[in-house]
Amino acid sequence: MNPLFLIIGIVVVLIIVIVLVVVGLRSPEEANALQTRLAEYSSRENPVTLEEIELSQPFSERILLPIIRQLGQFAARFTPQASLESVRHQLDLAGNPKGILFKDASTLWAIRIIACVGLGGLILFVTMIAPSNSALSIKSSAIKALGFALGGAVLGFMMPVMLLKSKISRRQDEIIKAMPDALDLLTVCVEAGLGFDQAMSKVNEKWENELSLAFGRVIAEIRIGKLRREALRDMADRMDIPDVTSFAAAIIQADQLGVSIGKVLRIQSEQMRIKRRQRAEKKAHEAPIKMLIPMAFLIFPSIYIVLLGPAALILVTSPAVKSTFGGG
């Protein structure tokens, strides 16, 4: 077996293992810590000690997370403040998802450093233990080994950011798809006599998606004293979607000028539906161009092999062809 393919396979397996470990460390749902401890306390006859409470926590919360936080705080001292603010903004755009990877900006930087050093070191170790006759052996080609290790380190450093950007993209797509229906429900509630804040609360109660959660956060911020226009602007900044930005600007302008919010919502709803139809038409027009590459490089060669393969075999095994080439 070629050692090159063996090493490539090991590297791919290591990358998959790292991704699975990161995904496995993510907690799907974080229950209320206070309620959990109260339930645990009431279920026991003897009082729960602090040591028992600490041991009842998962391994990632007791061991891994404190180490990552310490490393993140150390890395944050040497990281520019603009980079930390950019990471915080990206976490807001992703909706601050749950899990160790997305705790805060310093934790994300720490995991990037760990992935960089870990993956680079693993690839360097694999190249060092490669057979001496291999092209990747450290004895025969140290430059290639260091190049592969450097590539693995860069890949490990960029993997958390790539995962974060994919979450941002999925969240923005979900919000864009939910905007027209949410505006329709807002319009119906406002025209039925509810206020704008109560209409947003209805959307938050009826649905369970990223947009309804954002509306719920706006309502909570308004209840604690923040102005409606500031809460809407902050919501638009946390999403960074042109549709949401125009919606927030229209509501703020209508509130300041005294225009009927019901009319503004109806106009916004119609515009959102027009934009959704235009996006669908755009994707329909882009489909043939996107299908051209897989058709040219994957489907057409397979068809040629299926159709022309038997004919080519018949021609090659034909006595007339053999005699012709033999005579030549």
C-alpha cells in the first residue's frame, strides 16, 4: 500500500475525529442550573455538599472548560481589541449558540490555538513516523513534512471560524425565510387592535425560530427600560440582514413621525414577499449554470463510458482491427 495514501487517510480520520469531539462537547440544551440543583437537593435525604455538586457536573464543565478559559484569557492579553470585538459580533450574528466553542470570544481564540497546535503536531508526528522510502518521510524530505504540518496547523486554526460562519449563514437564511410570514402575523395582530409590542410577543409565542427569539429579546429589553428604537437597532445589528435593517428603520421612522404602524407593516410585508419571489427566481435562473459543472465533469463522462465503452471493447477485440494494427 502506498504510504502517501495511508498518511492522507490518517490525516482525514484525525480531522473527522476532531470535528466529532468538538460537536460532542457541545451541550444541546442547557437546563436552568438553579432548578437542577434544587431538584437534586430535594431528591436526597442528606444535604448535598459542594464536592458532590462539583463531581455531578460533566467532565467538560469541570476540567476542559476551566482550562480553555484560562488559555483564552491568556490569549486575549495578546489579541487586539478589534479582533475580540469582531469575534463577539460574529457570535451575536450566530445567535450566541450553546456549547463550549461559542462561550465567548476568548474561548473561541483558545480553541483555535488548541486546534492549530494539535492538528499541526499530529500531522508532523505522522510524517516523522512514515517509512524511510516514503516521499513524506522526515528523513528524505523535511521541507515537505514541515509544509504538511504547517498546512494542518492553518486548517486547525481556521476550522472554528469556518464552523462559526456556517452557523451565521444558516441563521441568516432561516431569518430571511421567516420574515414574510412574521410580518403577515404582525400586520394581522396590529390591525386587530394590538400594539406593536404585543404583536411581537404573539410572534414569539406562536413560533419557535431565530426570528421569534429575536423578537422575544427585543420585548425583554423594552420591559427592562430600553427604548423601542434602540432595541430594534440592536436587533438589526445582531442579524446584519438588509431586510431586517429596512424593517427596523421603517418601524422607527413610523414611530417617530406618528404614521400608522399597520400600514407600514402591510407595505413591508408586500415588499418582503416580492423579495422572496425574486430570490426564488434568481436561484431558478442560477440552477442551470450551477448544474453545468457536475454535468460536464461527472455525468457526461459516465454516460460516455456506458455508451461508448462496449463499442470500444468490441473494436479492440475485433479480428479486423487486430489484423490491421498487426499488419501495420
